Amino acid sequence: MSVITTSQLESLCSDVVEKLVRLKINFLAIDFDQTIVDVHTGGRWKESTSELAKHVRPAFRHLIPMAMSRNIRIAVVTFSPQTGQIREVLEIAFDSSISDSMPIRGNDKTWTYTGNGLRLGKQEHMASAAEELMTRPMLGVTDVKKNTTLLIDDDPRNIKKCLRDGTRAVWLNPMDPNRFLDDILLLE
Ligand SMILES: [Mg+2]
């Protein structure tokens, strides 16, 4: 695993956002457990949310605000039912202007996706979050499509299902958690 300073990470994230803009990606769907945070809660986190917020990976502390400032919308897509806790973690880790504009889709039975898209893996979570973003015109998103969406997830099974469904995806390797940034720079 490569060691990286904060300023190197910032400049890498800035390059990544420019790359996303060039690729016309307007929607980042990001997994929570072992992706945004460096732990797996198993959907059963018992400690405080402020403790969990300390586990937000540095890459996302930089990438999420930078991407939003370029009009890229972001949602959390997770199989965890603890979406209330995830919402609190986002509120602690980010400015409210950022956390408030991030939909969360988890397995909390608060939503159902009724569109025609695939229900495998994270596909329905992404489709449902994209629908919400498109109904919030103040966010400036008019059209989120499969080819303008990118999933970031540590579970290779979700990555495979996503790619099979024609949506872009990059794997976050928990053993080398900044590597996905380089992988985004390699996307075509
Ligand atoms: Mg995960």
C-alpha cells in the first residue's frame, strides 16, 4: 500500500474530479461499510455515531465535497438497515450543505424502487437515489443515466453486477484504499 500525504491526496482527488467531469459522470453512488468508512459495521454498529464518523476514509473527505462543487451528485447505497446512523455520520463528517444533498438508500424498508431497472446488487438502490436526485431540480441534475453513473464499492460482487448492467463501477480495495482513485483516472 502506498503512503500518501494529505496534499498529495487532495491533488489526486482534484484530478479525479476533473476526470469525472470529462467522462460526463454526474452521479457517484458510494457504498458505506468498508468503503466510505474503513470498518464493516455489519449493520449492527453499537458505539456512537461520532466514533463511526472518525472512520470516514480521508479520500472521501476530500472527494465528496470536491465532486459536489463540480455539480456531481452523490448518494450512499448500502445493504445496511442503519440509515439513520449513516445520516448522522455524514452530518458529522461533512458540511450540512453537502450531507443534506446526499440521498441514502439502504435496506431499511423505507423505499421501494418501481422502475424497470435491474434489482440485483446495488442497482435498485442507485436507480432509486437517482430518481430522488432528479426530482430535486435545485440540485441542477437533469438527467442521471447508467452511463453517467459510477459506483464505488468494496464488494466485488456489486461491482460485477453493476458492470453487467452497463453501469460504470470501480472497486475499492480495503487493503489499498486510495487505489480506486488511480483506477478512476484510467477509466475511458
Ligand atoms: Mg461494503
